[in-house]
Amino acid sequence: MKKTWLTIDELALELQVSVKSIRRAYRKGQIPVERICRFVRFDLERVKEAMQGNGQGRSPFSTRSQGPRSAQGGASRRRAQRTSPRLGKTGASIAQKPRGKK
């Protein structure tokens, strides 16, 4: 007899996807989840039904469903650099000044 309530690890093993994919899908609301206190449990039949109903049969675990995430044409995706120097006290400037007694 199969278990009706599965943990994240058991569901990931059953669907052959990563645990991270399961967490991402239930946080987005793509698969149903039951919360019991602070634990999350999944009903395998309801999850399979939801996977069939999501976006005309598309699985929430399919790869590249949001489009390309990498930079196009060899362009890098670096963060913007700071144009002005950092303002405020740093560890080096604090350490140079001796503390005075009050």
C-alpha cells in the first residue's frame, strides 16, 4: 500500500526531479501542498493532476520554461560598479584612532 502523504524528499524521488524544483513549484503555487504545523506534505495524486492541468500539460518542472537566463551574444552580466568611494567609517580608520576616556 502506498503512502498518501509524501515529504519533499519522497516526492522528488517519485517524480525524479530535484528537491529544489519541488520547493520552487510549491512556493509558486504550481503544485498543491498541505501544511501540517510547520511541515509540508504532498498528495501524489493531486500533484500529478496539477501537473497535467498546469499550462496545457506543461510540467512545472520543465527546464527553460521562462526563457534564456544567461547573457546573450557573449555579453557579461556583471553588476554595476560603484562610481563614488565608500563613505563612512571602515575598520581601518576606526582602528587608527585611540579611544579617549570619558
